[in-house]
Amino acid sequence: MTNQFLTIAHSGTHEFEIKKSKFIANVKRVNNEAEAKLFIEEISATHKKANHNCFAYLIGENDNIQRESDNGEPSGTAGVPILEVLKNNQLHDTIIVVTRYFGGIKLGAGGLIRAYSNSASQVIESVGIVEKLLQTQVVLTVVYSLNDKLQYYLKENGFQISKVDYGSEVKITTAALTSELENFKTNITNLLAGKVNIKTKDERYFEVPYHK
């Protein structure tokens, strides 16, 4: 699992018109190619009368799955521009489908590239981007006399305490960035002069808003 990556905040739709052609962009998170293909089918079914339903998506930790389609537009004028927008925004596990209803006025190759690029960019801007950060759950066990000191340190340094168990000792469950886990363990050990038992448990992602 990668320590961090960018994706869209949520699914969304954005529409704009240029020279009487209507462009409708739909964006969604996808975990695999089957989900991406299903989304394309859903959009195509919704817009059966559209002239084109062009798309691009990136899936996988290293974007090992990359697909794009012009869906009848001149080669390289739709799918590739959408894909480039995804790459330029460093988005992962994301698909964009741009539907075009032709308005009777030809845009030319350059005009189409700009239109599909703008459509993809605008739908991303409308939904926003989040950074997914990998955290590791940590259970810290200390004697009662060190409980207040440890909890104060965690709260002051922005570590959320999800659970506290009071038994023969105090067990505090928190989480640290996986990329910073070793530093976290070192800092806790130094803080308590080694009088702490540290156990790592599950990893999970959490999201924070991302701004360029």
C-alpha cells in the first residue's frame, strides 16, 4: 500500500456549452477496471442520444491501468486530453467520462482538444481533490502514573485517541502516519524513558483536503 496519493473528493458532474455543443463531464472514484467499465456503461445508457461518450481512467498504485477512448471523435482529440488532465492533477483510481451533444458547428481538432480538456478540468475543480494518507493503528500501554503525560503529548501533537482501556495498566489506541511510524515510536519511547509497550495493528487510509 502506498503511503499517500491523490484522488477526487467525491463523484460529480459538470456541464458547459461551446458553439452549441454541450459537454457533460462525469467523474468518479473506481477501485478496479470492472467498476470503470460499469460506470462507462451507465453514462452511455443515460446519454443514449449523445454523439460521443469519451473517457479516460487511471487505476492502481502505480497507474498500471490506463485507458482512454475518443469514442468516434477524431483520433487524439478527446480521450488523450482527458487522460492528460488526470495525470497533470496526479489523480489515481479516477475515471472521467465526457459526453458530447453535437450542436452543428464543427470545433476542429484544436477546439475539441481544448473543449475536452476544459471539461475534465472543470469537473475536477467542481468536486475537489483529497489526499489519502496511510495510517497505522498503534496501541500504547503504560502505567497509570504516565497516562496523563502520554495523553497530553498525543493531544498536543494532533494524534487522535480513539480508545482508552483502564485495566491493570492503561492502553491507549491512537494512529500515526505510516511514513512517520518509526519517528513516532522513537518519540514516544524517549518521552516515557522506555516505559511503554508499543504494538502496531491495522493500516487504513484517511482523507484530508488537498490544495495545489
